[in-house]
Amino acid sequence: MEKKIPTNTITRDIKDLAAPTGNIYETVVILAKRANQIALAEKKELAKKLEDFRGERDTMDEVFENKEQIEISKYYERQPKPDLVAISEFEEGDLYYRVAQEDSAA
């Protein structure tokens, strides 16, 4: 079952986002890192799918007329943005994170 993630921006209470970490700045860093992971994974997946279309071209006309390639690109454009996915995972409690401990060798 796929989760329903909004594709547009919605207003969120900053206190609710900060509650799990106790600090909104830590939450923002966690969300940014997760969004970057998601974006990188999507970019690799899209590049892999589009790689199949690279070596088979004889003319420039074929580049613009490949409907299958256009459909793949449109599919990824319709997907929720990585930051919205990261926020949804965080709110659902599906996002694992940990805070690095400082050494107290004094």
C-alpha cells in the first residue's frame, strides 16, 4: 500500500515538527538530509530508465518524438517532491535518525 503524500505545500505547525527532536533546527537538518537522499535515489532511477534511449538515435527528430521517454519524464514530474516525502516520513515516524554523541575525554 502506497502512502498518500500531498504534491503541494501545506501549512504545518512548527511546534509539531520540532517535538520529536526538541529543536526545530535539528529537525530541519534531518529533513534536508533525507530529502537529499530521496532526490539522489530518484535521479539515479530516472537516469537508469532514460539510459535505454541514448544509443539508439539516428536523427534529432527521434529525440523529440520518443513518447515513451516523455511519459517516463512526466511520471517523475508528477511525483511528490523529495522534501514533502521526507516531511511525511518524519511525521509518520518512519524516519530513523540519531544524534552523534560528542566525546567527553576531558
